[in-house]
Amino acid sequence: MAVNYNIRELRALSEHLTTVTGIPFDQMNQSFLKRRLNYFNDKKGFRKGEQLIEFIMKDEFKEEFIAYMTIPVSELFRDAGLWRNIRHYLTELAFVSEINVWIPQVSSGEELYTLLIIAKEEGIIDKLNVTVGYSSNYKIDCIQKGYLRAKRMDTNLYNYKRFEGKAALEDYFDTKEDGLYLKNNLMDGVKFKKGLVTAGQPDEKMDLVLFRNAMLYYKKDYQSIFKNAIDDCLKPGGLLCVGVKEILPSPFSDRFECIDQKEKIYKKFKALMD
């Protein structure tokens, strides 16, 4: 029988997990936290809450737990309309010497790979500097190597067709025994920085921030911390892309203009340059 946490137990566990991992589990929505805990407990065969606590006391297991508590992006070019907008924006920046992009949190590489493929097709890959934030070491090695699960390739090909790409998607990957790998030269402008959003902020000002479908899993008050950190890092005129179910309410509506309501793309007002 699966572990069944009541509200008091879930609150106490989230506080303990925050202390042990440094990840703000106590600021997550309880419904989301409970679902992910149940998923992980079932995966590991845990039937008592104490088993999870014992498990994460070992560093290597703690990293695995943190990795499985974040939601991976499972497809390349998911939401083709969004990526067409991003492509248009990046081509408008082709005249600058460098283009800075921040992906504050990854648990899989599909979003990063999509961005790099677009930059390659538009001839701006050498100008692209991408800072990728991550909270767990458990899967980051696979992402750094450009690993992609081959079993989702049919969906990836369909998404790429809808995106209206300029080449064959397979050309960007090498096939190996355990799966597909993004061609090495595409990762040259990518650096990885450990830390959840505020702890992993890049040193440079960003032209584009991709933080999609992450804030909605946290309490509204804590979402403001994420939004302020992103606002601090984004250049005036820069773009922020959030999930389709996420919004930037006041006071962030005074700092950003929504330029695509469907895809949830926001532009930072240039008037805030000083």
C-alpha cells in the first residue's frame, strides 16, 4: 500500500526536505508535492514515510530524489508556435555580437536542444550564450552530453514539421547504442550552473529567459521571488516565456507587456532601462 500523507505529515516532511536538500519543498503546492512524492515512493517501492527520509540522507540518493521531483520536458519543439516566435526574435538580434539566454531550471534537455537547433538553422549559433540552471547532479551529465531518448522521436519529428524547420531533424543528432546525442559542436556556447533560480542566476544580462511550467508548482507568494530574480537578469526589451497556464500579475504587469497571450510571451518594458 502506498504512503498516504495527511496535511500535517506533508507539511512536516516538506520542511524536513527543504532543510536536507536546500530546495524549497515547503513552498511547493501541496497537491503537486503529494503527487510527486507518491510517484517517487511507488517507483522505489517505499511503503513508509521513514523509508524516504532514510533514502535521501545519502548524497547520491538525495540527488536522484531532487531530479525526480521536477517535471521533465518530454518533446523537442513542443508548442511549435512558441518556438516560431522565438526564432523570429532571435533573428532580429542577429546584428548584435552576442545573444544571452537563460533557462533557469532543467530536468531534461529537450528545451535546450530545441533552442540550439534553431540558433544553428538561423546562423547565430556562434553568438549564442546559454546559461542552464539545474538543481540535481543526477541527470545533468546526460544533458551536458546531449542525450535524447529515441523512443519519442516520432513526436519530435511531428513537432519539428509543425515548427517548419529548415533541415532534417535527424541531422542534428548522432545515433549511438543507448540513444541519440546532439552533435557536440552545438553545445559549445552552453554553460551549466547549479542552483534553483535565485542561486543560479547568470552574471550577464539576458536577452531571453525560458522558464516554462515551473512556477505553477509553487505557492503564489514564492512565485514572486522567481519573477523578481528573472526581472533582475532580463535586459530591457528582453523576452520572458512562461507556461501557457502561467501569468505575470501585478506588479509584474507594470514591468512587462504580454506580446503573445496564447504562448505566454512577455516583453520587458524598455522604459525601465535606468
